[in-house]
Amino acid sequence: MSAVFIDSTLDDEERRRKLYSGDIFIFSATANTQALIALAKSMLEEAFAPHDPRTIHEHLSAEEVAAVLSKTKPAFIHHPECKRLISLIMQEQGIDLEKLYFDVPRMRSAYPSHFLSSGIAYAFHPHRDTWYSAPMCQINWWLPIYTIDPDNAMGFYPGYFDTPVENNSEIYNYYEWNTKNRASAAQHVKSDTREQPMPQQVLNERSLRYLPPPGGIIAFSGAQLHETVPNTTGVARYSIDFRTVNLDDVVARRGAVNIDSRCTGTTMRDYVCAADASRLLPEEIVSLYDDGTATADKVLRFGDRLAAAQ
């Protein structure tokens, strides 16, 4: 049975061990997380002015919203203040920044499901990030920008953490996705034809929803089965997430147990060192995770992200 820790004071090493075992950690908002969501909120409100971003579906078409997001989300990803704030947020959690590597922070959106749930606002079905070529030592950090509701939140299936789920992750290669599908996200408005890993069975439990306040954090393993809850409320949900790996765990191949992931490629080139937000993981370390499917024309590194935010 997975445990949920609230504002835990465990040190980083013990916290990682528990995350790799399926536990979930929730943290209260801090000045630095508030600053990060304030940046995101200001960008959203400027982009959708004079309308409230949470009810923009009442004023613009799905195509118009997708066009705005196709500019706003990448602008947030590459905003220099994001890197600085992520490092400060991680430092608050007692993490050694020399050992921590993080990927680009993504701004997510979940609109009422009848409006826009594909492409650049993709509503993720139940999945593990490890079905998408993430390493088993990846930790996810998720923050709501506005107040969330059980019916527009994230959903978790902790009962499946150590239970295999029938899935088609073998279809996914990270390098192919980057070169063929990532840049086209904004073109998928009414439907999303990009084939993605998903369960091939009915899940026998309802997802659990945790509701931290804006700027609060949910931390969980990339091997945790989770989803975008279908938004049945009248307001959009906006959130931020980023992923981290610990250098010692990367080298030692520590992390969650791989029980059902069969994808190829690796996201290991996506991470930069939190101490200076510029050093990539050394290629000799990345090579521990490569599987021979990488070619020079398909490999992207941190900062090489294509126009789409998905």
C-alpha cells in the first residue's frame, strides 16, 4: 500500500527511496513556488486578456485557444526565471543541486472535456512516464497554478504501482516522437491522431485525486500510474510540472522496478544540472541508458525543444 506524506521532513535520500517504492509526497506552497506560478499566471492572463484564462473556452474557439497556447507554453518553458526558481524550489527541499538534474518546466492545461483535450492541451489517459522512455529514477514535481477541483485535477492509481498493466508501450521510441510528433501538437485540435502508449485493459480502481493549493507540490515517481482527470467542471485547470533525476541514482541504476515498460530511447539528454542550469548529463552516463536507437539527426538535448510544449 502506497503512503502519502504531507510536508515531510525526510532527507532527500530517504524521500527518493520511498518515491521509488510508490509513496507520494505533497508539500505546501512556498515563496519560490508562489513566484513560479505567479510567472505562469501573468503569462496566461496577458495572453488571454481581457478574458480569464480559466473560462477562455466561453470566449474563444478551440482553434484560437490552441494558437495562443502554441506561443505561450514554449515562452514559459524557455523563460530564464523558470530555471532559477526550480533550482531554488529544489534547494528548499534539501536537495544537493550538484547531484540534481532537471528537465524543462512544462505549463499544462486541461479544459472542459467537450472543448479542447488533444494536441497542445492533451488530456493524458492513465500512463506511466516510464512508458514514454523516462528512466526508472525519474521523479515528477507537479504544481497547480489556480485552485483545482477533484473533477479537473490529476488522478493517481497507486494500487498499480507494483502491479503490471497491459499496455502498448513497445510502440513508443522517444527519438521518433521528437522528430515526427512533438512539433505537430498544436495542429491537433478536434482530435489527436498521434499514437501513444496507453493501457490495454480496464483499470479496476478509481483514480485518487490530491488537491494541494496553488503553488503546492505533488511529488511522485515517473513509474506511478497517473492521468489527466477528464475535466467535467466549468473551468480550465492550469498546472506546471518538471522532472528530476539524481546523479548518484542515475549512475547506480537505482529507481523504481520496471514491471511493464517496453518503450525504446531515453529522455536522459533532457536534463541539466540544477547547480548552474547549463551542464548536461555527460554522454558517457547517458550511454548507460541508450539502446542503439539514437541517431545524430534525432537526438534532442535540453534547450533544443521544438515549438510544442507537449
